[in-house]
Amino acid sequence: MSGTVVIAHLYPWDMNIYGDVGNVITLRRRLEWRGFDVDVRAVDVGVPFDFSDVDIIFGGGGQDSGQRVIGEDLLARGDELCALAAAGTPMLVVCGTYQLFGRSFTTVDGLEMPGIGIFDLQTVGSDVRTIGNIVVESPFGRLVGFENHSGQTILGPGQEPLGSVTAGYGNNRESRREGARTGDVIGTYLHGPVLPKNPRLADHLILAAVGRKFGTTELEPIADGLERRAADVAALRPR
Amino acid sequence: MALWITLGVTKAAAALSRMLGRGAGQSFPGVVAERLDPRLAGRLASRLPNGVILVTGTNGKTTSTMLIAAALEASGERVLSNATGSNLKRGITAALLSASSLRGRFQETIGLFEVDEASLRLVAKDLDPTDIVVLNLFRDQLDRYGELDTTAALIGEGIAATTARLHLNADDPLVASLSRYSASPERVTYFGVESDPVAGATPGQGAADSGRCPLCGARLDFSRIFYGHIGHYQCPNGDFERPRPSVAITDVATADVTGTCFTVDVDGVVGEITFPLAGTYNMYNALAAVSAAHARGIEQEVVAESLRMSTAAFGRAEVLQLDGRSLYLLLAKNPVGLARVLETFVSPLDAPHILFAVNDLYADGRDVSWLWDVPMEALIPAGSTVLTTGTRGADMTLRLHYAGIRSDEVEDVGAAVRRLVRETPVGETAYVFPTYTAMLDIRTLLSGQPALRAVAT
Ligand SMILES: [Zn+2]
């Protein structure tokens, strides 16, 4: 297997908390282990970016200030990102970027920021932070991670979640649903970062990308013993 | 309530809690005192003849507090500190309480407290300090700090509530910007590094923690980055720039794991300092001590001598001798802190023996995501022998795996330390990077337990 896979990392300068860069490291290594070359390109506020040969898009969490900084820029790229999503480009967005992939984010002070609307969901800031270890059942198996967010996210009636929560909260304190999924665009509150301990999810994104680009139908398996061990340990830790 | 009644009741509570062997014995009397009289800490502190100094910031609080204490003591002060206790408000109350007589008198002449960043607001309001030192602001994995800007604003509120002299790190933009909260700008002193502190410092690892102008939000231009977002910067819109420090390191003669030799300029008075704590980050701790001591009128030679005599604080590069091996204990608290100690101690070596002990108890921070923010790929030499342990040793092993570094997880901390010592040749040095509670575990193990003596057999 060979060829170059291009990963666009949305706003690594402003949206980069809680180890989210680990998701990019994981995508890169799991591609390299299978013989692909990887080119990671940063998307930055106010800087033109050509998405035409991008294979995977990733965006992480940030502080409120970071979210304010990127909001308008993301909105300006919204049509392009929606078109890429509709055409099947796999994307993973976490926490702050996940919220802005919905319809709107309303801060605790009542300030409403529009999102780009790939997901049918709305998020409202609250005074309480939802913090702790979280376990989710999903089509990609059990997902383990750590959530740390004050936003409460409500999915629209037709919006598929990423999974259902078995420990922790996820999207909000009532629904027992976590994240959102539209085609191969996946949004989640799971930090940890999410991909290292949940390699099935990582490989789903990778297969979607190399399938589109190279017609690959199957990935070489990787012995995921260390990944499983870390996930098993994390799933048993107190919240 | 009369002071002596409160003191009597809380001291009795402290005695009772010791008798019952309560783990929280140090803070418990502080909690009782706050119930009886929320102003108790302030009432007691006001009886210290030379006032109170507070030290806050993400990294280096304990070391800086220790260095300031040494300088104060060298000048003849008797220092009341929370060195061994909690740096939350109740811990400081407890320290004041336990040092005071039943009549509220002190042997000590001055208070010096390290204060948790989020607690500074409350503590400053109560204690009315003469000086506040702010070292740096980095993201910390402890769950209670979601937002760095929020932490800065909380510290700002604390500053605004006092008339204290401020000692601010000029090279940390978010810290330098705290001067706007001061009631009197002429009472702000900046400390910083003018020269390149160490050849081969790693620039470009990103000023991501605090890369934007605190006033207009534009990305700051850095002409120098010493580490993290610590360096020389200015806003492209011209509304904010690094203030010129009046307490500055102007030249670094030598810097290695045995420490640094540097020239310090304090308001134009220049002196040489030989300082046995390694790492650029420790030079900032020394500068904080020089600045605070200078404000107290302590002679520069006295400060230089106390810095020359300093030893590492608890778990900050302590060296233990064990069965013919040296064992460095290097506390790992957050990504920037861990990256700095790795860079200082193991990156220059060919084949170091390393143990990471990662716990996720409350005092460590439940979230271990921060391990991924440390650029292990660049910091750990390829020939290293690496072990991991702790409640989240598996996370560390996974992190290292994705950095291309093989490590073995040993579940039991004691077994991990024994294996580390066994695998390190006699006469050589091993490096242990524990999180806070793992450090406590290892210290307990190493405190002359018979099991330890048997380690190398
Ligand atoms: Zn500016």
C-alpha cells in the first residue's frame, strides 16, 4: 500500500486542549504503519486554505476564547466544509469544534454564535462543567474517554448520536446520548484523546479516507493490545 | 468572637484530629477556623510584623517559595510558610493557626505562602499581602482549571483587592498583562531573561497556551521563545508588548544538569549567581526570589549566597542514592513542566533509564489527556530503557508507543522502582517522573523501608 493521505487540522493554534493533538498523532501513525505517507496541514484563522485534496479533517477542543477567535473564520468556510461532508470526506470534531459543527452555540451570557450546521444540534453554555471519565456504546464498539465541557448539547429530531452513554453524561445531563454522526462526519465530547484508546473509530475514519482515494477495501490489521489495555484500565477508573 | 476563643477551639480541633489520625489533619483545623471566623486568617496575618508575601503561578510555586524563604532567612527574618501543607486557603489558615500562640502571637516575623492560582483571589483579599509574585500561567490538567483566561482573571481580582507590590514574569504575556489590575503601576516589578538562557532551547513548540494578545486578541509575534509561551513578544497591532524587566538575567555563562551560572541585573546593579538547580524554568524561580528579596531591601550578595546554597524542593530534582545508583525524582505535573524536565535531564543522554509513574487520583488530576501534549517523540532518546507504572501507566505506555518508544508497564509501583534500580548499572543514574500522588508513594517506599534495602538483590 502506498500513497499520501492529507489530513487537515482545523485551528491547531487556538483549538488544542486536553491532548487533542493525540488524535492527529494516532491517525498519522496508524496510516504510516500501513505504508501510507501522511501530510498534516494546519488550517489557520484568516489564512486561505485549499481543501481540494484533503482526505481527513480534524478539529479539537479549545477554551471559550479560542472558540470566539475561530467562530467567524469557520463560518466563512462553512459551505465548503458542508460540501466536503456531503461528498463523503471523513471528519472528526471534538468538543469546541463539535459544538460549532452544529446549528448554534449560545454562551452562558446569552451570546449566540452560529455554527456551520453539518449536524442538526444546538448547544447552550451552562454554569456547571461536566467533567469526568466517560464510557459510550457505539457502532464502533465501546468508546472510552474523558469529558470536560460546560456546553449542553441537544440533538435535533433526525440527528443520529455517536452512541449511548453507559458511564458519564455526554451531550447533556439527561439524554444519555453522546456525540453525533452524519455519514462519516463524527462529533464527540470525548477527550483522552479519543482515537488512541478507540482504534476502531480511528480505523473507520482511515478506511473511509483511503477507500475514497485509493479504492482500498480493507486495512491491514494492527495488534491493538496496548490500546485495549489502556481502554480497559480507563473504563474502570472512577469518574 | 474573641480571637483567643476561636484560637482555643480550633487548636483543640487540631489536637483532636491528630489524635484521631485523620488524614486531613493539616487542613481540618483550617476548615473549623473558617466556620467560626471567616476572617481568622486575616486577623492572624495582620499580627506578623513584616507582613505577608504570596507566590502563585502554574509551575515553580514550591521552588520559588523555598528560594524566597532562604533569602529572607539569610537576612534575619523568621519565616512562617505553608511549605509542607496545602496551598488552598484552608491550608494557609491552618499554617497560621498552628504557628500562633493561644494569644495570637508569632515567633515568626513574616508570612510567605504559595497559593493555588484559583485561590489567590480569596487569600489576597483576606491576608492583605505586601507582595504578590506571579510566576507563569500554563494549562494544568487539574480538572478545576478549564480555562486559562478565567484563571488569569481570578488572579487579577485578587491583585485588584490589595495594594501589594507585584512581581510579574515579563516573559509570560498573560502574566505580564496582569499589571492592568494593579491599583498603582509604579508598584509593579517585572523579572525576565534578556539573554538566550540555554543554547539549544527548543523554540517553536508553540506558544499555544497563551499566544494571543490579552488586549486585542491578535496573535503575538515572538522574537524569542525560551519554552512554551515564555519569551520575547509583541502584539502586531502595537497595543501590548513585553515590558522591560528591571530584574533580569543578562548573560548565562554555563547551564547543565548541575545548575546554571548567570549574570543578574537588578535596577542596574549587576552580580554573578551560581545556582545549583538545573533548567531554564528554575532561572525564573531564582529571578522571582531576587525580585521579592530586592523589594524587601535585602542585599544582592545575601540573595546570591542563599541561591548558591539552595537545594531542590520536595520531588523537584531530588537525588537519592540507592544501592549504588543515583535516582532523580522529577515531579511531572503538566505538559510544559514535564517537557522541561525531560529536556533538561534526559534529552542530552544516549541511553537513560527512565520510569514514568502516572496516577489519576484527585490531587494528580483525573484527566491524563495531557500526556499527549508532551512532545515525547522529540524529548526521549531512542536508546532509552523506559518503564511505566501508576493507575494510568497503561496510558503512558500507549502514548510512548505512538511516539515510537517502547516501554514496559509494571502495575505495582514498588515493583517498578525495584526493576528500575535492578536494570540501572551500579554507579549510574536513573530518572523517575512521577505525578504528585505517585511521588508520595515513591517517597514512602524510599524512606528507609527494609524492602528498599533489598531492592538490588
Ligand atoms: Zn494587541
